[in-house]
Amino acid sequence: MSKKINIGILGGGQLARMSALAASRLGFDVTIMEKEIRSPAGKLTHNEFVGWIDSDTHLKKFAEHCDVITLENEFVDHHKLEFLEKLGKKVLPSSTTIALIQDKLLQKETLSQNGIPVPRFIAVEPHHSFKELSSIVGKPFVLKSRKMGYDGYGNALIRTEKEYAEGVKHLSNRHTNLMAESFINFSMELAVMVARTRREIKVYPVVKTIQKHHICHTVIAPAPISKKLLRKAEEIAVESVKAVKGFGLFGVELFLSTDETIIVNEMAPRPHNSGHYTIEACTTSQFENHIRAVLELPLGSTEMTKPYAVMINLLGKKHPQKLRNFYQDALKDPMLHVHVYGKEYSREGRKMGHITIIGDDQNYLLKKITATEKKIRL
């Protein structure tokens, strides 16, 4: 038998862990690079590199083990991905795509230039005042870090001059470059996962997402909207991926405004919280199609195996249960699919796992899984 293909993943969190599981099921080896030992994904492989992209020496050693390299978040400096590409390594998504996505201003400019609906936006300069910005993007508006923002970190809702001054001071600690964006009055938040290779594109069902403290908490598949809106959301998601020259797996977050306009919020060039339900609910999970896409293999079906699915992220709570008690409560319902990420410690709001339920009655599933989530604490 020829040598196994080895897939390198930059990052070792839960997204890398679930991608590694999918790769293993297909018979591929995985190499993980993360800042700390015993990351959730690192526990699944003998090839765990402790270090990070700021060291070219570490990157070279990591690359030597990999046939292809992908990532679990968009915060990897695109210049470091260029470095890997210059070593002759295939990187997907490419450094070009990551450069277009990781700076949120550049991301919005790219989408807008391609005719994709986005909120009004502008780069924040030192001379800008609250009055100037609100005259351009409206009031209230959202102040954002252009890089390193996720799960609500790096965002601030601005309604007054005082909030603007405080927001600039606070967010500049995360990243020096900021942008302002119009606040969208939305009736629903949506998301779509798109897998793309040079030969084909597969689109997962459009889902409704519900946030809790700015973190994706509940995902309802498919989204309870008209077929016309579902098609429009899918079209916008695919065009968004094409706009950033994207190949691999992408999550596209959308707003459904109160006037039923669909607007792109943000993109993620990787597996996404909104796609966790696909492990049980779809013929091919987002994680398997992530692996297939980066290897340029035929993509699997994205069709749902049951009419409906609901997923809830298990966010860290105060006073977590002992694991034995958690499993007794979480596994009591034979219909529930439980995923625990194996993180070394819990903190309030941290993503510790998720649960999914699939079936024929969406309202019943939502009621059932919500009741279970309230009883368990990780």
C-alpha cells in the first residue's frame, strides 16, 4: 500500500478535532499544530506540534509532515500561509482567500464589489467623529475590530458619542484598525455552509441560528422561511465564496432583515458552529466535506437524512457537573447525539460540546433538546 496522505491542520480546537475524526474515518493521517499540548485535536494524533506560526522553524517542521495544509480559524496570518505555499505546500483555503476574509473591511469591500448585499460600512480613521460616522452608516452602528474578532469579541454597538469613545479605546486593544458598519434590524439570523472544489460546489441547508451572549447557541435546520428566501440565501452564499476565490469549506452568516432582504454578515473559511448538526443530520457532515474539499476529492451529498434537526452548543456554565453525572443526564434520552470536545477545563461561555437531535417534527425537537440542555452543565 502507498504512503498514507497526511493532512496538516493549523489549530487544535474542537473544529480541528471533528475534522480529524472525519479524516481518520477515511483513512488519512492528521498532523496538528497548536500553542499548547493536549489540545482537543492533538489528543487524537501522534503528530502533535506544540508551537505557532510566528516561528518559521516550527512551521517548516510542521510542513515536512504534511501533504496538504488547512486551518480551523481565519486568524492565521496570510503571510505565514504564503510562506508555507512557497515551501511547495498546498494550502486550502489559500493565502489569497484568507487575506480577503481575515480583514473584515477587505472582506466587505470584496463582497460589495461583486454585487453581494452587505451592510453600509467604512474604515474608521483617527479623525473620524461619532457624528461623521453615524451620518454615513446610520445610528446606531456597529464598531468592529477589522481582525481577531469572533463570538461577539471585537464588536461594540454604538449609540452615543460616549459609547463611541469607549468602544474605540476598548476595541483598539484587540486590533488597531477598526471599521464601522450599519446596524441591521433583522428578523432572523441565517447561516449556510458551502463546500467547493475546482470541479463542484455543494450547499448545505440554510439554517436559523440563535445567539446567546453573541455566541451561536441554537441551530434549527432547515430555517423556517419560504422556499424563495431559502434559494436566495443559498445563491448569495455561493457567490460570496466565489468572490473571495474560495476553495474548501465556508460558513456564510446572513441577516434576514425585517423587509425580507438577505444581507451577508460575515464569512468563515472553515467548519462552523452552524454546521455541527450535519454530523447526524446530513448524508455527509461538514467535517468530512472539509477533508474531501482540501484533498480535491468528490464531495459527498449534503442532503438531510431526516426532515428536521436542532443543535445546541453546550456552553460552559457555573458549577459544572462531574463528568459521570453529566453523562448520566445527557445520555438519558436515546434520541440525543452528544459530542464532548475534551477540553482540559471549563469556563462560563466556553464551547465545551454540542448536542443534536433529528426527526420529523421541528417544534417537538426544539422543545425536547432545549429541556435537556437546561438540565446539564459542562
